[in-house]
Amino acid sequence: MRNLQSTLAVLLTAVLMAGEAFGASNPGAIAAPKGTPAVIINRLNAEIAQFMELPDVQEKLVNVGLFPLHSTPARVTELVKIGNQQMAKVVKAAGIKPE
């Protein structure tokens, strides 16, 4: 427990040192292999959007603490890049190095 507390203290300090509002979430996304044709990506995205709108799917996800939100492949790519940039600042501010 002491290690966890120390790690959380370092991360909190790093977030504050990063000087920006920082939010954390645990998004999920469905990915396809690199090079998958756009027509297939777009079809999958449309089918997933319809599935995510089903009331029983929404209810089941909410019941396990998930908040369903559908997006576009371009927006997911953008959010991943933004998240990586934000976390890089936190890691740098905390002085975290690869082991």
C-alpha cells in the first residue's frame, strides 16, 4: 500500500506541475489492422453506431459503470494523440524513466 501511496503522490505532483487541467478516463475503442480499407472502417463504424444506440446495450453498459459514447475513427485518432501528449507531460514532470 505504501508503494501505491508514493506513486499516487508523485503522479499528483506531476499533474500539478504540468500546469494544465488534467483529466483521466479509460476509453475503449475498436481498432482494425493498419491498412484496412476506409470503406471497411466506415461500414464497421456505422454498424457499431447502430449497435451502441440499442436501449438494451446502453442499459447493460451503464449498469456496469460504462458510459457509451460513439465517435468517428478520425475523432478517436485525435483523442489518442491528445491523450498521449497529455500523459507525456505528466511523465516528464514526474521524471519517470523506462526501466
